[in-house]
Amino acid sequence: MTTATVPAPSRLEAGAPRRGLASRIVDRLGSGAVQVVMVVLGLFWLVPTLGLLVVSLRTTQVNNAEGWWSVFTKPAELTIQNYANLLGSGFTASFWNTVAITVPTTVLVIGIAAMAAYAFAWMDFPGRDTAFLVVVGLLIVPIQIALIPVASLYGAAGIFGTIPGVVLFHVAFGLPFAIFLLRNFFVGIPSSLLEAARMDGASEWKIFAQVVFPLGKPAIASLGIFQFLWVWNDMLIALVFADTGNQPMTKYLQSQMRQFGSNVDILSSGAFMSLIIPLVLFFAFQRYFVQGMMAGSVK
């Protein structure tokens, strides 16, 4: 007597979840050929950075006479004199001014936005949805519309031209996006974790600090990188609200511009110095950055 063979149910029939588009793209990026293409594209995008480095290591006369690629046949033309001249000027003070503006701004935006995002995601209070809609609406408010009113307010408060004034402006306009981003990440955290913590007697602050914040590290790291880069590379707010004694690197380099860009020695070395810190930050936190960018898209 023959026994009929029952075919095994397929993944879809067995109720297995379908893989999303992002998941399939990630799998394809793991193939060898695609990785080679990505490496070639990465090297291609690094060419301008390499050119900037070479230009910053050569004198103005050499840069005016030939292209930066000639360094491969004339490596003896390289010198660090441009960096010695740069560090001996006002660039060093502007570098520390940039640090004094960027670091507090990033820390304040992350701290305030994380607490607000937790409240919008997991706490019930009157007007919560309305308040969140107001925060989302602030995303479309252009910075330029607030320059004159805030400048007048700063003048009355006596903080116009100071570093705290610049920090406050960056924090105010960085919070809406930060709250929106982190709130959307926090709502994806399983509610069972929070309920278990509440049953153990944990307060809302303890749940935020020991459960939600650690789980939100990928999104927080991504936000931190973006916020740091926005403030580090900003020049509009610095031009308006920072005086000469408190100017960051972007404003200092702009003030060193000469006619027809003849001071390429200062601009190239200063631009590369301002590029180092963001590059170090990105490579140090790239694992969290990728996790934060892919969070919620790969299932």
C-alpha cells in the first residue's frame, strides 16, 4: 500500500513573514561584486578629499603652477608650512570656539529630545497629540524667519554675539527634528518591556534611563552625528550671532578670503582641519549610525 506524500507548506502558507524590500537590498549588498562596486564608488568620492589634503600640503606657488595630481611624481613638494602658519593664527581660537558651540548643542539636543520623545511616545497627558503636532509643524519653519526677532531678543538679554546665544539658537531649531526622529523610534520598542518595568515598581525616569535610552542608542547615535555635523559646518548662524572674538571656524575661514581666492594655502589647510573631527566622529560611531538608519526598515 502506497502512502501519499504531503508536500510541506511553503513559507507563505506556514505564516512566515515576507521579507521587506530593505532586507532584500541588504542581502544583495553582501554579494562580492556589489561590494567591489561600492568600494570603487567610495574611493571615487574620496578623490576630492585627497585633492584637498594634497593642496593643503603644498605652497601657493606650486598649486598655482600645476594640479594636485602632480604630487605622485613630485612628492618632494609636500610641506607642512601651511599648517604651521594656520595654527599660529587665529584659527586655533576659532577651533575651540567651534567645539564650545557644537558639543553643548549636541548634548542638549539629544538630552532634551530624548526625554520629550519618551513622553510623547509612552506617557499619557492632556494635549499630548496636539503638542506633538505643534512640534512636527515647527519642522517647516525656516531659520531665516527667526534671525531678526531672535537678534533683537538677544540684544535685549545681553547675549548677542556670545557663544551661549549661538548654542541656544541651534538647540531651539534642532529640537523639533530630534524629537520627531526619536519619538518615532521609541514607539517601536515593545510595550511589554515597559510594562514589566512598571510592575517591578520602576518610575518613569528609571524606565527612560535604564530601558528606553539604552535601546535607543542606534537612533540617538545617528541623531548625534547629524546634529554635530549641522552645527560644526554651520556658517549662517555664526555670521549673524557670533562676534569676532567668539567666531567658529567657518566664520574665521570666510573672513580670510582674499580676492580671486589667492589664499588657497589658508583655506585648504583650514578646510581639511575642520574636516578631521567629523570624519573621526563618523568612523567611531558608524556601527550605531548604520543601525539607526536601518532601524524599523529591516524586518
